[in-house]
Amino acid sequence: MSIRKHALKIRCLGLALFIIVSVASSQQKNSLSDQIEKYQNIAQRLLEQGLRELPSYSILEKITSVGHRLTGSPGAAAAVELTRQIMMEMGLKNVHLEPTTVPHWVRGPEEEALMISSVLGDHALSTAAIGGSVATHEDGLSAQVIEVKDFSELERLKESAAGKIIFFNVKMEPGTLNTFSAYGKAAAYRVRGAVEAAKRGAAFALVRSPTTANDDFPHTGMMSYEPGITKIPAACISTQGADLLSQSLKLDPDLKVFIRFHCQNLPPVRSYNVIGDLPGYEKPEEIILLGGHLDSWDLSPGAHDDGAGCTHALSALYLIKALDLRPKRTIRAVMFMNEEFGGSGGRDYAASEKRADEKHILAVESDRGGFLPLGIGINADDATLDRMQKWMPVFRSIQIHWIRKGGGGVDIAPLGKQGTVLGGLLPDSQRYFDVHHSGRDTLDTIHPRELELGTIALSLLAYIVSEEGLGPHMK
């Protein structure tokens, strides 16, 4: 064969290869375009159904009707049965309870706190015992106050701390856009304040509530004790109360604060996670889990934390079912118990023998309130994240602005250790800590349409993953 003919043959082969690749690429693009159009149509149907009916708000009304749901309380037990009934009424399959052992701490009768000053007079202070705290003496406690801004300052003042009330006046940083980051830093004093104060011989730890709100609502949350360190009582004080106390200490350094509360740590009790499924018709053993935590703190009905998250999970399955969308893979709602007081529900769910024949490919937790959803966090490798992000045109059609790295939660973290991809719904967080763990976390702070948009986002995410999977060749 001549050189000219050989070159011509090579050019022909190259052209044929180019045509084949181009056609394949075009078919792939057309296929993706067709899929996006299909899911955009489904997104629009979910949107219209959800916003017209607002099922999420109706379910949240029922959940909050039982009152607070602190672990071990009658409200928590009532919520377990209520959500089981909701799942049954929705027509979910495999509805059942799975046991978990939970702490049983009770706040007791009304708490008292009073600032006593011969210069300024007496003023009541709004405080709330921190979850897990021991009680004061039955006659209460009265002591001078040492104000500190951080643990380092406490160490510098340790020689004068014996028998005193350590007042951790640490503001939640208002200049931080990410409110969860700011909260994490401030909440460290709620969690460890009593331990660090007790190490210096103090009698009580009083902690500024971790919120940017300026109000008279004290917050609560979980605290810790350490073996070998004296257990002293601890409480949060409202931001307005903290400012008053700080200003008053400047005018009268010798003032005292009287505090009395009667909380108790009782023996642990049995409670339950509540589970219900929309079974997959092709791969029922592969599960997409949507979850929230059923327990709340005891100062309010926990509408945002985490009634909203439970509602997102339940209502997402309701919407999928209402549109007669049959998922290939099982979509499961789990109402976890005891996220707030140690996370036993999530650990026991992951460790249950019922998981032996199941493969959780995605677990998504909603635990950031019922505010307007902005995006979705996915805790996965870059390749999986890239595959998820190809569906962004669909999510933008319901005003979800991004899918990015991140996401997860206390309850689903044990599944992550087993290889499950974790995710989280990420709403606007600027108002969340105004209500978080306080008496303000009530149903009237929920906007029904914002709540529903979170449900719609989760239903769309769960359905797409149920159809497409997460791996490069999953269908």
C-alpha cells in the first residue's frame, strides 16, 4: 500500500472514530437532557401538590400538640405512638418501633434566680437549668459572682473562684455569617462550663445563652460532667439577663445571685425509634433514609428543633405517595429518639440486626429547622458529589441553589461509619438560634410555605436517588 493510500485510510478511520464519539456524546447529552426534563416535570408536580395542600404544617401541628418531647417524658412517649399512627394512616409499609435506652432528666418545679444587691436592689433573672444538671440544695444557693469571657480568664482567676458562681458571659459572635459555627464556639461553655468551674472550686456555673437574639428567654441544652470532678449545678441565663448582670457587677462587684432549682437525673428508660417505608419495586433492600429526631428540649414543643425535621421526612414520603410515584429503591422515614441527650437512637438503629439485609445508600437528616431551604449538603467523595450535581437544573427549578460538600447529623453519623453517603437539608439559619432550645421554639414561628419547600426538596432528592442510585453505573 502506498504512503498516500495509508494516510487516507488513517484519516478515514479517524473520521469514523470522531463520528462515533460525537454520536455517543450527543446521545449521552440527549439522554441527560431527557432525564432532567422528566425530573423537572416531577419537581413541578411535587411543588404544586405541596404548596396547595401544605401537608407538612398539618403534621407538625399534630407533633407539637403533645407538648415538649424530652427523653423519658410522657410527651416523648405520646409522640412515638402519634408518629406511628401517622405512618399507618399514610399507608406506609413495615411501620414498626425499634427500642433504644434514653436518659431521664426532669427539670422539676419552677426555677428561681434573683440578683441581690445592697446598691441596686433585687432583680429577678431568667434562667434555665442545663440538661443533665444536678439540683441546688433544696434551700437554694447564694454566692458572689465572678464574670469571665473564656476558660483562660477563669484559669487566671482561679484563686478567687472557690465557693463562687462563675458567670460565663460569652456572646455568640454576631459577625459570623455561619450561625452554626458561632453557636458551636459559644455552646462549649454550656457543655463544659460546670466541669471547668468545679475544677477551680466554684459552686455554680451560669452561662450566657448561646443566641444572637436580645431577649429574656433562657436557652438550655446538654452539658457534661467528668468522673472525679465534683458535680455542680449549671444554668443558662437569658441574653438580657446576662447584660443586666454584667452591668450590675461593674456597679456593685459584691452583689450576690440566689438560685434554686430541683432537677433530677432519674434512671434511664426505654423509648423507641419510629420507622416506616415506601418499598422499592426493583431494589427494596437498597434504602434512602430521611430522618429527624423526635425528642426535643422541655422549654417548648420544639417546632423547629426538630419537629420540622420529623415533618420533612414524613411529608416527603406522603408527597411521593400522593403523586403515585413508585420508587425503584425503598424510601424510609425514621423518627429518631434521643438526639439531644446523647444520640442512642441513631447508634441503636445502625447496630440493629434488622440492618443485616439492608443497604443504606443515602441517609439525609433534617435538623436545622423549618426555615426557607437554600441547599443540600452531601458528605461524599468528589465523584459522587459530581454525579449529584448534574441534577442541579432540576433542583434550581424549586429554588434549591446548590448541592455541595457537607451535611449529615448526629442520628445518621453511625450509618456514615458503615459507608452510607450522608446528607442534610440546609435552610437559612439566621433566625434558627433565636428559637433553638428555648421557650420560643413554638408552632407560630413556623411559616407553612417555607416548611413545605423543605419537604419538597427532600422528596425530590429521595425520589431521584431512588431511581438513579449514586454509583457511576447504578440504575
